[in-house]
Amino acid sequence: MTDAPLPALDVLALGEPMIEFNQTTPGRPEFLQGFGGDTSNAAIAAARSGARAGYLTRLGDDAFGRMLLGLWREEGVDVRGVAIDAAAHTAVYFVTHGPEGHAFSYLRAGSAASRMGPADVPLDLVRRTRILQASGISLAISASACDAVLHAFEAARAAGVRVAFDSNLRLKLWPLARARAMIGAAAGLSDVFFPSIDDVRVLSGLEDPDAIVDWSHRLGARAVLLKLGPEGVLASDGTRRERIAGHRVEAVDATGAGDCFCGACLARLAAGDTLWDAARYANAAAALSTTGWGAVAPLPRPEAVRALMARGG
């Protein structure tokens, strides 16, 4: 008797999930408990946009890990790629708000996810996925996790699975020289690269968005969706280039907006949209995600995204 094949996924995200405590009143010790971790946010955004999404990570055998498992099950995110590490903890972060915007404080050193290595990557699941996604943070949390991501990317490409990569530069986690090298390597393996303008100005030393897109293609990225924050996105497939304007919304918290963009875009690409249509949808979804507090709660569903797109502006 042979095992039945695993059901395929549209999007599989690889990285570190976190428990979030988000300050709701600047200057006061009032925090709303939520969930975060860039790739977890992207997986949930993809699921809310209609994709069969899954997550690949490790959790501590603790209350926070069980909360995350409950969240993914509630959101319809496949957890076959989630392992429990009884010798480590689930990561936590805090978001505070002030005149300079939002700031992050992390309790993640030695987390279960940071203990991932290449041997922990379930290649059968990777190979039965349409799009595998990871980020600069997935690479930065440890040397072994970096190796795991690159191993998964190479296996995905060998199996004909598309690879998506979000720059998400965090210099508190690693030196700039190593970040440039490893993010460059991952971007070079990507079918869709999601750099943000602030990240790649540091990584590339360039200022002009078009020059940054050219730099991204030179790394080897096949398609580039340069996230410009409230100004929208600059999309390129290496031949065609299009600037998509941002949407005007009543923004209160930009936490996770870039992650929302990635997940929503990948859901639409997996559904068969063109790069341009997927980018327009994701652009609207990311704008809506800034209208509520936290990284997960405001992630929108298709009806709200389509309504904003129909209104325009």
C-alpha cells in the first residue's frame, strides 16, 4: 500500500512567525496582542485572497506556538510544514508608534524557527506547490535558516515551482555585507522579487526606482515588483514596465502592508492573473491593510479589495 499524494498548494511561505504586541496609544503602555512574522502574514493574506496557502516553519512547544497553530487553522493555512521544537521558544515582537512612525522590538534570538536547517525542509511539500515564498528575514534569523531557504529555493526551481522573494532587510539581524550577498543570491533565484524602496536603496546604493528595478533584474530576478509604500508599485517583467499608483485610504498602521502585498499578489498569480493584474490587486489589498491595527487583523478579503479598485484613486 502506498501513501496518497499530498494535496498541492498554491502558495507555501517559509520563515519565522511571531506573536505581536502592538501599541494602540502612542506613549502609553497599552498593547493589543496579535500575530506577525512577515511570511506568516503573507500566507494569511494569500489564503484570504482565495489561495490554498501553507506555511513552513518551526514553533516552540509553548502557548504562543499553539496560538499560532490555531490562527493558521482558523485562516485555512495548511500546517503540514510546521514542526514543533520542544527545546526552543516561539518568537515575540513589540510595535511602538511615535512621530517617526512605527518601531519594532524583538525577542527572537534562539527561536524555534531560527533553528531550522536544510534537513528540516519537507521537499515533497515544496515540490507540490505552485509558488514558494520566503524573505530576507527568513534568511537573516540564522545561518542554518539561510541555508534552509536557499536549499528550498533550489529544490523548487529544479521541480518547476516558481520562487518568490521579499527583500525585508533587517540590519539588526545581520551585517549589511552579508545581507547584500544572501539577499542578492535569493533574489537571483526568484521568479518574482518583491523589493521595498527603502530596503533596496540601502542594498543597492541607488535612489532612482527605475535604476533599482534594473539592478534587481541584473541580480537574476525575472519579474520585479518594487514596493513604493503609499506611492504604489513599479512592476517589471524585464521587457515591460508599469507604474501603479497608490490608493488614498485612512491609514492608521502600516505594519505588515508589504507582506499583504506579497501574499495577495501571489494568490492572484497562482490563480492565473497576469503580473500587472496581480500587482493592481495587491496594491489595493496593501492599502486596505493599513486601515486597521496590527499585521493580521486588517488583511482584506477579495470583496473589499475589488470595491477599492472599482472606486479608484
